[in-house]
Amino acid sequence: MSVTLRRYFRGDTLATMVTPLTGERRTYHLDHQGTVQRLTNVQGVVTDRFASDAWGSEFRRTGPSINRQWYIGRLE
């Protein structure tokens, strides 16, 4: 038996991550290159923040969410 841990819904500049087991949703907010800068919950509260250097390497992060979608989205 397999269990879906997360589902991702993509848009032009935003993507939403849904955890089916808990019903938790997070919305991705991207910079001009499409790299994730922050995640918000359904109330619009920022739950996680991310920062990267000029080469796209993450050097700072705050928040509890697992961010598996760290990418330069416009180049993908």
C-alpha cells in the first residue's frame, strides 16, 4: 500500500503543496528567477523563509516545512 505524502499544484508564479494526511497547505512565493523565497499557510501567514546566494545555493532558512522544491523555476 502506498501513501501520498505531498501533492504539488503549479501555477505561473505560485505553487501549492498539500499534505493529504494532515490537510496542511503551503503556498510558494518565488523571486524574479523563480527561486523559492517564502512559504505561507492558508491564512497568508509566512511560515518559512529561504535565502540563496548568487549561484542558487541556500544559505539561510527559517521555518519547519520541508522544501523539496528549491529550484530556479523559470529556467526549468
